[in-house]
Amino acid sequence: MRERTVRPNGMAIKRLRLERGWTQADLADESQIAKRTIENAEAGRPVEIRTLSILATTFGSEVSLTDLFDSQAADASCNADGSATQASDISIPAMHIGNAPSLPSLLIGRERDLANLTARLAAGVSVTERPATQVLTAVRGWPGVGKTTVARAMAHWPQVATAFPDGVLWAALGPSPQILSELLAWGRSLGEESILLSKDIAEASQRITALLRDRRMLLIVDDAWDASHVLPFAVGGRQCAMLVTTRLPSVADALAPTPGDIYHLDVLSEHDSLELLGKLAPQVVERHQKECRELVAELEGLPLALQVAGRLLRAEHAKGWSVPELLRELRDDKAKLLNAQAPADMAASPGEVSPTVAALLQKSTDSLDPTIRKRFASLAPFAPRPATFELEDIMAVWKSDEASARQTIDVLVDRGLLEPLGDGDFQIHQVLVHHANTLLKLLKKR
Ligand SMILES: Nc1ncnc2c1ncn2[C@@H]1O[C@H](COP(=O)(O)OP(=O)(O)O)[C@@H](O)[C@H]1O
Ligand SMILES: [Mg+2]
């Protein structure tokens, strides 16, 4: 594979070096880069992106790869053989994102989550405290809270490019994953066509393990439904880190070595939620401030619900229909929201039609044992706002003794349908309450 070169910001590199009181030889020592290459970089002569990346890491966490680029010279960049490269060709992500999906087209808030996640993953593989174990962080949260979106943003994050200069590998799993073909995609992305000769998952994993031994890469496994699906992707060496997303707390628990390795992705704040709605349906939010605030509170910061509501409102406004009525409907009865199509970026695979919101949520309840599903559904009519329950309330609704209630609660918590708040209190997200309501209606019809 030919490394692409870019024109560095020589002045910036020299300044950063002098600020640290280093000679060029010191910097060469610190970074393990040839002194000759450092002379080139400081003179603004083309160097490999990888070199800049290592320099950024050597200068410390406050320096990012972008700081060492000569953005003015982007057009003048060239390949190792001296031929010109398109400006768009050399943007930092291009070589780093591997087979990851594109940057999200809309991302509200999440700066803190991205900074936290990057810091965790990068610290785990830092040169000074290199561990003998594989670094893994499991991101979990409600369906539709934005796990995939945050993971996509990570793949393009400049600090991730700095910490993992060899790039990112991405696998999308879901309830019934194509494990072998995802692994083959990793092999191809690493430039190793011979991976196609692997006869099974174990062999493909082995080949990739060998390829990754000396690379510094971030491995992202999105939407895991079973811990055993993730194991074939745990192929990173000690300089790699792994980020797994899942809606199932039981999967996060099974994968994360310690509870500290689980990152709970929370809903958006009220402020960010209103901003998101405002981006999607600006005129509506401008004209109906109060009603939109009420709607946002009702949707409890779930980006999936906000996206769908925002699009419905925008369409209604464009058609000139009664927006206040739709606002009221969305607030009081979620049928419209649940029956609407999920945003296009939630389709199972590119080119496919995205499912309805109801279908996305249904995935969480489909595989439940019928008695447990019924118990979950029966909570809906009793759900206060916000929908918090005490163990005693739940026992009363189910007319069950404590042992049996606890057993069911354990399953629902494992499935991410109930969130323990501590002290025997539990919460259901408002959007899941509405899903439970739909289930209940179906059960009654039977
Ligand atoms: N921070 C955000 N800003 C704007 N839209 C978001 C944000 N997070 C998620 N979304 C949108 O909400 C929907 C659900 O997000 P997704 O990442 O697919 O959720 P999850 O993977 O947790 O189920 C997607 O359409 C996504 O584009
Ligand atoms: Mg997802």
C-alpha cells in the first residue's frame, strides 16, 4: 500500500519543538522518527501522514494532527512519487476511516461523550502505559439514543486519527450478523486480499490478528446483540483499542472486563434536544416555542424520536397543514411517531428502506418469552411521567410475588427495556412506554 504524503506546517512543528526545549535530535529520539524526516517536516517538505500523526502524539494530547497540517498547501500536496493529489483526497479522515460509514450529517451535542470516549481509548494504548491487555470500551444506551451516530463520529474524530494513526475498522452486526463477510471486509480494508482464502471465521480472525499485531488501529463493532458475535472481532494487538456498541446491558456486561469499561450513552439534554428539533423544523420551532418545549420534554431526549418528530413537523409545515394539531398529537399519542419511518441512516443496510420506529423497538421485545413480553406490556397503562416504578408498584401490576417479579425485571433490564435507578427503582423510556402500549393493544385483540 502506498502511503500518501502531505505538506506539513513546518513552522508549527518547529515552534512546538522549541516550546518543549528540544533539538531536532531530541524530537527524533522522542518520536522514533528519523532526524532527516524531521528536518524535512520542519522545512515544509512533503511527509507521510503517519509521520505527522506520530509527531502530534509525541507533542502531547493538546496537539492534534490538524495542527501540523499546512492547510494552505492542501492543493499542492503530492504523492510519494511526486504526482499531485486532489485536495479532497488528503483530508485527514480519508485514509483513516477505513471501511467506516460516513460522518453523520447532523450531530447535536455529544462533544463531551466524544472527548470522554477518545480519552479512554487513547489512554489505554498510550505509549507510556502500554497494557498487556486489549483495551475495550462498551457503549450502551436505549435504542435510538445515538450509539451508532457517536461511533461514526469517532471514526472521523481528529483525536482518534492521532491516537490510532493506522486508522479505523468498522463492523456492523445487528441481531443476525454476517460475521465472516464483515471479517473479510476488514482484511480487504487492510489491503490483504488473501484473507478471502480463509475457510472459516476462526481462520479469518487469525489472519487479521497477524495483520494487526504492529498496527495502531481503532476497531469499532456496532450494534452487538450477543457477546459471542463480538469475539471473532477481538483481533487487535496491544496498540489497538476496541469500541463496541449495544442496546443490551447484558452484552455490555459480558464483554467489558470491568464495570468501568462500560460507557453509558445518555439521552440528549433538553437544550440539545430543542436545538435538534430546531435544525429539523426551524419554522415550526420558531413559531411554536412553548409547544415544542413540551414535545421535547415528552420525547425525553431520544434522538430517534426527535428526528422522526422533526421530519413529520417539517413536512406538515411545508404542506401548510395544521402544525399545532400535529404537535398535540405527537405529544399525547405516539401512534404517528411509532408508525413513521425511521431516519434513512437507520436502514439495516445501504439501499434498503428504513423500518418504522415501531419495528426498530420491536426488535427488543420480539425475542422475549411471551409471559415476560406480556408483563412488560402491562406496565404501560400505569407508567407515570417520567415512567419510574418501584419494585412494589411492579409487583402490584403483575400480581406477582417478589421472587418472580425480580426474575422478570432481571430479564427486562438485560434487554435494556428497564433501566435500574438504584434503591429498587426502575425507569422505562417514554418512547418504550408507547411501544409497550402498542404491544398491549395487540395482546388484547387476540
Ligand atoms: N447527536 C445527534 N444529533 C442529531 N441526530 C442524532 C444524534 N444522535 C442520533 N441521531 C439520529 O437519531 C437516530 C438514532 O441514532 P442511532 O445512532 O442510529 O441510535 P442507536 O445506534 O443508539 O440506536 C439516527 O437517525 C441518528 O441520525
Ligand atoms: Mg445503532
